[in-house]
Amino acid sequence: MSKYIVMPHYYMHPFMGSETGILWLVAIVVIACLIYKLIKSEKILLPSRIVSSKNTEDILNERYAKGEVTREPYMQMKDDMKKPT
């Protein structure tokens, strides 16, 4: 009879098997790729990505189209934007 006690595999530590180590590595890589894609697709707003890509004239045109700004203020703001600073 052997003096060593053989324990079933379910008593082993989860990080001990080489297959388990590979699975953990794959899981970490997949999670890192998902986080990278979320950041690149701008679904997660980082402080450097808060700045809008629209210029001021586009925003003014949208506000005018929605009826937030009437014609006179719209024309005045548009003229003001064209003046050099």
C-alpha cells in the first residue's frame, strides 16, 4: 500500500492544472480585448473623448432646425462666427 494519499482532481487548487492556466490566460486576453474595443468605440467616455467632434456651425444649424433658435438670433450668431477673433 502506498504511503501517499491520492486526492481526486476536484480537491486540487483551480490554478494548478496547465489546462486551467491556459483557460485563465485566454479569459484575461478576451476581457482585455473587449475593454479595448469599448474604449475605441467611445461607448465608454474618457475625459479625453468628451470633446465633441461637431463644429460650432453644425451645432447652431441643428439648434435652428429644431426650433430652439429663431431666425434673427441664428443669423447674428452665424455672422459672429465668421468674424475673425
